[in-house]
Amino acid sequence: MNRVVITGMGIYSCIGKNQEEVRQSLYRGASGIGLDPARKEYGYRSALTGILERPDIKGLLDRKKRMGLSEQGQYAYVATLEAFREAGIDEAYLQENEVGILYGNDSSAEPVIHAVDIIREKRNTALVGSGSIFQSMNSTVTMNLSVIFKLRGLSFTVSGACASGSHAIGMGYFLIRSGMQECMVCGGAQEVNMYSVGSFDGLSAFSLREDEPAKASRPFDKNRDGLVPSGGAATLILESYASAKRRGARILGEVAGYGFSSNGDHLSVPNVDGPRRSLEMAIRDSGLGIKDIRYINAHATSTQIGDLNEAKALLHVLGGARPYVTSTKSMTGHEMWMAGASEVVYSMLMMQNGFIAPHLNFEEPDEASALLHIPVQTVEKEFDAFLSNSFGFGGTNSTLIIKKFHH
Amino acid sequence: MANTELIEKINRKLSEEFETDIELIRPDAPLMQTLELDSLDLVDMVVLVEQHFGLTLKAQDFASIKTFQDFYDFIDSHVNDAN
């Protein structure tokens, strides 16, 4: 079986528009959360959201290539540009090799709603314009990036709710490990507009701490009152070690393990058993001992039951081990379809730079989080392996383990 | 015959929408090739004509148009019909 390494990363999120900006935000513990006042005009319970501006891609892509790009597709394009650049993969390489793409995405609400608004008003479907269909489909990110970058390998979208980005990396890892693909673009993208989260707001899932946006996302804190929706995009270039070596690429890390499970239980209420099995599978797959994993990037979104059950699952699997555990969602909010990929990028940046970002707003633990080793200040710490959890609606769970590459 | 004001407006809107140098838009120049239009772009032409000229057309309505002059005349006649 092939070893699977990471040779490029790209990130566009509410805490930075590229790796360097994000690294600085992580180190400082900067929050990317703010308010979108328009949501209140439409009756939303919460106006809290990750704040990020849309990238200016007009100078980067011609009209035909921009027409089909949805909001999250634009984020994904910019993140993928950064990742390809770091990996040293150019257009000529992509034309001569079969590079694939698996990206996590599970909605594209804004273009759908715009189109329906036009059809209702004008009674003329042509007036939605040519780009609407390509922006509206769940596969909008992979179909557009495949064409823009002229990719010739496997291309489809992974829709696994808030584990989409993580599963995309896990599936890419499987394909490269088995030899079916040599190089894959893997990632996750999430639109950040009020249309995409209206029904989620309706479930009373979002924090109402609007008077203190930076304190609203407080995973594992006893007084958490819900998540803060957010988004952007994150890309990783995965390839076989043989491919990276042949190209002379700089190897940033190695995908060591992937685990998954489903709860087979409730649409929105998570349990302990599913995440526990996902964790155990990933650790088994990695061949690492639990004590080799010195940092865990938790899924913890700042909901009462989700954080509690994840903490219980972690405690069960950790036994006596006490790795640092944080949720970067305390800074970014919940990046949903993107989160599984972005949190690997965040954790990679920490591992490369020898620190663990502070877990914001952890002021009072609950009975389970009190037993976890959660740093509230930046920790200067070299570590060789981390684990990243992602769980989604429907009880889909994904766990990735990434380690430093050693020959 | 389309008047100068209408022609200038058409040229400006086509140049903006299809990101084409306005200097390339001349009465006898071929419309599809100059604007690099494909079948998808004709749908956006329908949107452009509706938004800026108030005309409700179908992509097929553009089938007989070869040059920009044809396009000016086409829009002019429909604008006049609409009036």
C-alpha cells in the first residue's frame, strides 16, 4: 500500500485569507466571528457568523470560468491556487497527469434561492442566467475546479454534512493508498450567507450571545449556548510518497489514519458510541499508540450535547493519555462542510510551527471537559501527530490522524 | 435604423457583460466570434436584453443575427415594437 503524503495546503477563512494570515491568527487566538445585521431584518434568532469577504477573482479568471462559481466555489478556487502553488503543481503537470478532486460540500443555497426568486417574479427560466445551474448543484465546487484547473482524474463531491471535508480527505487517502490515484485535491467548502443557514437558525442551534461575538463560540465551556455558523474553503494536495519523491516535492505531513462510523441513531442529536468507534478505527488504522498523538482538534461546535458526548468519547479512547485538546471553532465558528478540511490545515500549521492555538472562551468546564487537557493560552509545543474529529447531521463521523513525515 | 444613443448603450452593455474590448465591437464585425459566445452565453444575452432593454426574448431569437449591425437592428425593432 502507498504512503499518502500532504504536499500543499490552501486556506481561505474568517481568520485569514492564506496560510500565513491564518497561522498568525491561530497563534494570537484571534476570533473571526462578527454580526450580519441583515439576518435580524429577516427574523433570524442570531446574527452571529464568521466574517469574511469574497475574494476578487475577476483578474484571475475570465468570465466563462467565473460564471459557474458559487460563493464557496470562489473560496475553494483561491484555496486551491495556494495549495497547488505550495505543491509545485502547475498547469503543464495537470495536463500530463491524472490528478483528481474530492471536495466536501453539502449545500449551495444562495444561487438556488436567487433563481427561484427570479422564476417566481418573471415566470421565465432563462432569466436566471447560464451560471445558475452550475452554482446550484451540490457538486458545484468539484465540477468547476475540475474545469478551471483542467483536472483529468476522479472528480466528485462528498456530502457528509459537517464531516464532508474530513471524509473527502479520508476518501482521497484511500484512493491514493490503494494505487487508484496518485494525486488528489481534497478539501471542503462552505458558503457564508444567510440563505444557507436560515433553517439551521430555526432549529435554535445558534448562539445568541450577540453582544459579545468573539465570546459566542465557546466549545466545551459550561455556559455554551450554541454554535456560530461560518465558512470559507480549505484545500490539501494529497499524493503518494512515490509521486512526491519523483516530483521532488516538499512533504508537509503524512496521512496516517482514517476512521469513520455512523451513529444509526438520531438526525441531529449525537451520541457517544459512534464517535468512539470512529476514533478507535482511525487510531487502529494509523498504527500509532494513543500516547503518540499529542494534539486533538476536536469537532466540538459549542452545543451542549455535542460537546459533552465528544468529550465522553475522547475520554473513553484516551484512557490515561492527556494530549492537548482544543476546538479551533472557538476562533472560527463552525465551518460545517469545510470544517473537516480546514481543521486539518489549522492543525498542520500548528504542527509545522510548533505551537497549539489557544482554545478561546473556555472559562468554566462541564463534568466531562474538566477531564480534558484544554489550553486557554497559546502553547509552544512541538508535536509529531494530531487527530482531527468531524461529526455531522445524520450521525456521520470521521476521524483523521496526520503525522510528520519521516523516511 | 438604431440611433447612436442606442448603439452606444448596446456596445457598452455587451462590452461589460462579455468582457470584450469595446473597440472590437463594430457594426460589420461578427457578433458571436467577437464576443466569443457559446450556447450558454446566449442565455446571458437573454438576461442582458431583459435587464437593460426591457425585452423578453428567447435564445433562439438570436439565431439569425450575424453582425453587430444585425443586433442593433434587432434590438431597435423590438424596442420599437415594445413601444
